[in-house]
Amino acid sequence: MDMYAVLMQRRSIRNFSDQDIPADITEKLLDVANNAPSGGNIQPLSVILVRDKANRTKLAEIVGQQPWVRNAPLSMIFCLDFHRVKRWAALNETEFKGEQALSHFLIAYADVMCAAQTVALLAESYGLGSVYVGTIQSNMDGAREVFAIPEYVLPMMVLSIGYPKSRPRTIPKLKREVITHNEKYLMPSDEEIRGAFDAKYGNFSAKAEEYLEKAFVETIEAEKQGAEGVISEVMKEMQRLEIRNNAEFLFKLRYPTDMMVMYNKRILDSFRKAGFDFWS
């Protein structure tokens, strides 16, 4: 199978088998993370491997009781690591203040995500599946405490990896033409924007499980993996909030706008506790 086919068939996997990942494959996943693009080749990246069952359970709790994190044989915590860079600079009688420079942070975050995505793609080529879990960002303090993460290091993303027990049939995406702009940004009309997202999400009035499978597949997988009543709770919340369309579902229920803004303070507080301050 060529790389295009591998990438086009990729899906986020949340239902893993109990099969362990061979050590040599894990080493190759780490090799490609280490070989990923890095701004200035500074490599402000650390990867914490979580395989022990007790630690997998702790990590699942940190990220909001997501059962696939507990069940995956391997999770990688991708960390933005200025601790190592700062110590190296000091040992050489110079100074690195990446924790105070927004530009350093943005470049380093891009490095972290390039490494994580490189791992996800190689994993796919070996018949493994993976899922990104970003909610660690709203509980960085807990992750730093449990996994002994030092100052100037931020846990930014979890990638849970394993052999798929099942694979989602499809996942809605915008059409290629919607995201493509030739030479300059082409401003779409209201009708084009509405049509693009209608084509992506489909009929809002579809049966509950059919709709959630496209728009909020986590609920389906959580229910399968022991979190009983999740789907019914989501449906009740949709009624309570009087959700009428796809956009309201996304920004009133799945990622409530006010709550996402409220997270700013928690995340910035976590940054400060880790020694970061580039907004003063």
C-alpha cells in the first residue's frame, strides 16, 4: 500500500486489542519522533512512554476518564521541553530564555506536533492505530505531578497507540476545495460556508447514534467500553440546550464556547507553575 492510501485510510482509533506492541516497533516510533522536523534543530521535545497498567489508569483520569487511554497498550506523552535546552545553555555559559519568548514556544509546539504526527503515520504503516488526546492541556499540573515532569517542561499532547479492535467506517471532512486557496485567500460567501459544513456533517436530524458516530464518535466508543449512559446523557443535554444544528452541537455542547474561554486561566496558571511567562 502506498503512502497516500495509508494516509487516506487513517482514522482515530479508540478501541484497541490487548496485543502488546513489539519493542522493536516502539523503538522505531521513537526514532521517527527524534528525526522529525525541528526549528533550528533545537529539538525541545521529550516523550514519556506510558505502558504500565496503573500509570495508564492514572493518565486516563488526568485526561478526563477516557477509556481508550486506559486500554491502549502504549500512550506517549509529547512534552515541550525547554528544561534540557536551558541546562545545556547554562553548562556552556550562555542563556536560553525560551520560556519567556512566544516565538520559541510556537516553534517548539510545532516541533512537538510534527514529531507526534510522524509517529502516528509510522504506526499506521505497521497496522497500528492511534488517537490524539489533547485534554491533557487542561490538566497539565496533574500530569506534571504524576509523571515527575520538571520545570520548563509542558505535557502538550497524548498519543494512545495499539492494534485496532475496530475501526470507524468513515469520518466527515470538508471537501478539499474548501480548504484550498490559490495564490491568495479566496473569501467564501455565506452560502458556500453553510454548504461546506452541511456537506461535511450531513443531516442534523438523523438518528442519534448515526449522528454521533459522525459528529461525536467518542460517545459511541465510551459507551462500548463501559461508560454506560453517555449517549443518553448527551441526548438529554441536546434537548436542554435546544440544539438545532451542527454548529450549535459543536460550540454549545461538545466544545462550549464560554467554557473554552474560561480554560484560558487554568492553562496560563499551569504555564506559570512550569516556569513559562511570555505574556508579561
